[in-house]
Amino acid sequence: MSDRTAPAATPARRLGSLVAAGTSVLLGLVLSADPAAAQSALDKGACADAFEASQTHRRDGRLKASRKAALTCSQEACSKAIRDECSRWLPELDAMIPSMIVAAKDAHGSDVGSARLFVDDDLVADRLDGKPIELDPGKYELRIEPAEGTPATQSIILTQGQRGRVVEFRTDVPPSPSSTTHGAASPLP
């Protein structure tokens, strides 16, 4: 038998235990009695979490994550105050998120679409199609891998609010048949 004795149950400890037990019972009753009310309560918690996450991500420069969280907290399930604030942030975030358009040209200046694009070693496009790619502000290492030819890399810094920045690569891809006329190179524009 141990010489240690259990701490005495003080009135404050008994009250805390009763409150915790009562909360668990009440939550169980709400969940079983009215699933819609329970879902609404869970949604309100998710709304508050998304509201806070959007602000944190924005402050940390993770604008795409901030926009995703703002989309969540701008939903009908959220309270009007949270929904209004998150809805107000969405156009601000859209304007802040930079984007780039990556293009590749062969030795004669013709477009090369059959190249994969990697951003910081993550594949982001199977081919270059002229569509903007959104990224958070910051420094990135871009790499294209043409179907033919040698891969090329380029470092860039995207700044907040920079939209549609064109990043062009020159490749050693052989010119396409349409870029030559009877074996002669076509003039560069």
C-alpha cells in the first residue's frame, strides 16, 4: 500500500467536474435530438476557425491559403458579421495574389507548348498553355522540361499584386516545320 493519498476533493474541483459532465451530457442531447442544430454549431466553429486562419495566412504572406479560408468563412452557414468581413476580404486577396504566364520559345522565336513546368520542383503544368498561374508572393525556381531539347531553369521573385507577369524561356528545341519555309528560317518579328 502506498503512503500517498489522493488529493482532497475541494468544492471547486467538484464544481469543475460537474460542469464538464453537464456540458458533455448537454452536447450529447443536442447532437442526438437535433442534428441540424448540431451541424450548425459545428459550422459556426469552422467559420470562426476559417476567419482566424484567413487573417493569420494573410499576415504571413500565404495569400492563396488566406483566400481559401476567406471563401469558407464567407458561406451562408457563417454568422453575418463573419460572412460580411470574409466577403470583403475576397476581392482584396484576389488583387494581392500574384500570377505569372510562362512561355517558351524555340531558336526561331516560335512558341513551344509541349513542355512541363515545375515550380520549386513541384509539377504545376503538363504543358504551357498561356493561362496565368497564381502563386504566393516570393522567390521561386522555375524549370521547364520540353518534350524535345534541354530543360531550362530561371529564378524569379513575384511581388504582391503583380498580375500576369510573363516569364519567357528560350530553348534549344528544334524549330517546328511551320516556323521554316522551304528550309530557310522565317524572319523574327
